[in-house]
Amino acid sequence: MAVSAKQQLAQMARYHAWATERLLMSVAPIPDEVYGKRCSLFFGSIHGTLNHLLLTDSEIWYPRFVQAPTTSLALDAELERDRISLASRLIGATARWPGYVESLDEPALAGDLRYTMTTGQARVLPMAGALLHVFNHATHHRGQITAAISMLGFEYEPLDLPFLIFSELA
């Protein structure tokens, strides 16, 4: 069965939201002193990496797609100090993507995304490739966080895409 680019992107948008929620369920039982501790992640800690995900998702990439102003904050900026507020905002940010992808028609998906980088440089990316980047970027950092969770001696929910597909087929 052939799957269109839009169907694939819609699945990745659902995966992005689903995997983020599952990651946050895995992070929830981790004590604050471990959650905020530096642990060799690029953004310092689990908290720092989750803040980076919120920043890139809600303040940089989503606004680019909907032609809204983007932030000039540093990529390691702390948008939310409180972990519950951070988790809530992150769930909200990732939940917007499936509807956004569904709103796009095939000509829009075949078009380009024109945006300005945080450095002020104008850029153009194919729309589908830019969307894939958003979802892949988050997957990269979720993988870092699950590695940290494991090294810190905690359990985490499996985040592999087939688990979402299984749940949708059930």
C-alpha cells in the first residue's frame, strides 16, 4: 500500500507528540536532585534538554511554519524552571503539530519554508524536509534523555515508532 508524503508526515507528527508524552511519563518519577543534575548531556541535564526541546519546538520552529515571530533566545535558555509547567507546555507544543500537518495540502508540502535563522540569516528549506527535521531533532534529544535516564538507574517507556503504530492498529 502506497503512503503519501502527507500521511508519513502526519504519522511523524503524531509520533512526536506521543513519544514526548511517554518520555515525560518516564521522567516524572525521577527525583528533582537527579532530574536537574548535570549528566553529560549537551544541554547539561534532563531539565536543560527538555527546556531546549520546548524552546526549539514552540519558540523557533513552529512560529517559522505559521509565519509568526521567533525568539532570539539562546538554544540553552530556560523557558520553564518548574518541571511540571515545563512538561505541560511541552505536551501542548508537540500536540499542535498533527493538526498543523493535517492543515497542509499537497502543494504546500511540495513547497518551501522560508524563514530567518536565530542568527538573522535568511534560509529556505523544502517544507517536507523542514517538518522532518523538527520531528527528527526531537527524536535525537529524546534519545539522549532516555540514555541519561538509563545511566542514572531509572526505567523509561519504549519510544520506538512501531509502538505508536501498534497502538494505532489496536
